[in-house]
Amino acid sequence: MKKTNTGTAIRKMICTAMVMVWMLIAAVPAFAAPKIKAAEYEGNGRVEVDFSSKVKYKNVKVSVKDNKGASYSVKINEKDNDDLTFTIKNYKAGRTYTYTISGVRKNKEKTYGKVTGKVTIPAASGTPRVKKTDYDRKDKELEFDFASDVQWKNAKVVITDGKKNYSVRILEKDKDSIEVKVSGLKVGSKYTYKISGVRVKGTSVYQTISGTFVARDN
């Protein structure tokens, strides 16, 4: 009669059990958080995060910290099935921000989780730049929109056609625009503007900038 090798039998049982456990684990799909395909800074603290697959949300939240450890309030602007846009309030230029989006999952998953990414807000350029002008002939109002956030101090706007200066009154100064009341402009004519007492947000020197525009009734 053969003797049973107890140690060998136990080892075989353990190996068999481990194989079965791994097979069970492989058979159950693990939760996979959605992957971030890209994150784009759109200006004025606004960030768009694109996912690599369709997603769903539940009680979604976004938290943000910069590379110095400071936390920021965030406003979620839009939630789509493959992207999310949020705005970092009171952001500081020239810093890298780590954002965490919680309450998000892949479209076919059951469990909601969170994803983390980074985005850099570039340092402010030295000179404010007007990206477009809007002229309302009926109300005689002209608005200058800037390409970045700006700050104001003793602002003044001068508009001329090369022969005379037009009467200008500032109606409103915003973080990325200035609106003035101006009479006598002719639609289709070209004018020169000079805006003083303005600086890019985060820079130290207030400047005077100038350029030209055509009065188009928008």
C-alpha cells in the first residue's frame, strides 16, 4: 500500500485554488474610470476636459489645486457625454493646476469614480490685445473685447478718424472688455482708437494701447 504524500497533495490543492481565484477575478470586469484624452485652457480661467469615451455623471464635482498647494473655487459650465467644461475662479496666471473630477463613469460602467489631470494657465503676456470690436449704430455704443483678462486704472479711450477726435464716454469696464458711448461714427469707415490705463491681469504696469477698427453695425 502506497503512502500518501500529504505535503504534495496540499500544495496541489493550494495551486488549484489559486488558479480558480484568478479565473474568477478575470471573469469579473474591474471598474475602469474614464480616461482623459485632452485638457485645453480656453482663457479667462475656463478649462475643457475631453474624455476618450462616452461618460455619465452623478453629483459631479470638480476640485482644483495649483502647484503651490492653494485650492480654488470652481464653477462647472457644461457637462456633455464626452467632455466637461469648468472655470477656475480667481485663478493666477503662470501656474499649473491639478483638477479632480468626481462623480463620473464610463457610459457602460455601473460605478462612479473620479479622474485627475493637470492643466497649465500660461503667464500673462505683457501687452493687452483687443481681439474684436462690436459697434451698435442705433445706441451709438462701441465695445472692445480683449484676448485676456485685464485690469483698469484711470481708464481713457480716444477715437479719431485722423482729422478729429470723437466724443467718448466710458459706460462700463469689465474684466475682459470696455464699452463706450461715441457719436458720429459712420458705418464702413475706418477709425483709430487709443485705450490708456489698462494692463493684462497679473502684470504690474498699466499701458496705453492703440489700433484701428471699421465701424460695422452688429
